[in-house]
Amino acid sequence: MLALVGMPGSGKSTVGRQLARKLGVGFVDTDQVIELRIACSIREFFEREGEQAFRDMETQVIDDMTRTGCGVLATGGGAVLREANRVILRERTHVIYLRVMPDELFRRLRHDTQRPLLQVDDPKAKLTELFEQRDPSYQAAAHYVIETSRPRIPTMVTMIMSQLELAGVLPMETPAT
């Protein structure tokens, strides 16, 4: 099982879907599972119940999904904030950190109105602050770090697959003759 971690906007869901398709395995986005369980948007739940209740639900979903071995798991941007989540992910999956610098994140997310933590006066400063806080946790959780500044999605998928092949997680592809 592979798990993708990284900042909001790093491409976890998009890359995860394509990676799962290329590998012929299932794909699960923890945020989508959470929304199904709470029967509302994460933003609404966050505003109504608070971050602690959201993080509790997130931990339960990560625990459940990593027990089922779904294939590729995309986690929420703050999933690694809890040590329990980092431990579960490192022990049960191969964790891939999609690392993106704050300036690039801001370029990708500047018009996003759905991410609760970015609904502030200065989202660029918030992204920089979040990156500085979270980068050490992403690094601690990760088995592999992929720098994802501006490559195209297929290129990122190929980079990840190459890393996994070199590490022996995936069988090496043999060239067509």
C-alpha cells in the first residue's frame, strides 16, 4: 500500500488517482471518506465541530483505510500532525511525500475557497507558516520525498514509480523488445 502526504495543493489526490490507475490498484482519498462519514463538507464540519473533532475522524479513517490495503491512499494535508497517524502510515504503507514550496502552493491555491485553513486575510503567509510547521512531520513520516514544483502529473507518476522500483517496492519494468 502507498500513502501520499503533503501540503494542501501538492497534488496528492490527482497524482494518487493516476498512480493507482497505472498500478491497477484501488485509490482512496481520506477527505472523501471523511465527507461520506460526516455527511457534509469538511469545511462545514470544521466550522461546526472544530479542528480537534476533524483530526479525530481523520485518524479513524487512516486507521481503517490502512487496515484494508486499498492500494493508493491520499491523505489530508494535516494528517501527519498527529504522531499516531505518522506511525500508522509508516508502519502500514510506503509513504511518499509530495514536497512543494509555499510560493508554488500559493500559485496553485490562490483561488481556492474550500480549504478551511486558507480562508484567511493572507493565504500566502499562511501557506508559508503551515509549510514551516509541517515539513518536518512530512519528512519524518516519509519513506520517499518527491520534489513537485512544476512537473506534469504523468512525470510525477513516473518519478514515483521509478523510486519505488529502485527501492524494490515495485517490480522493475522490463523494456519492450
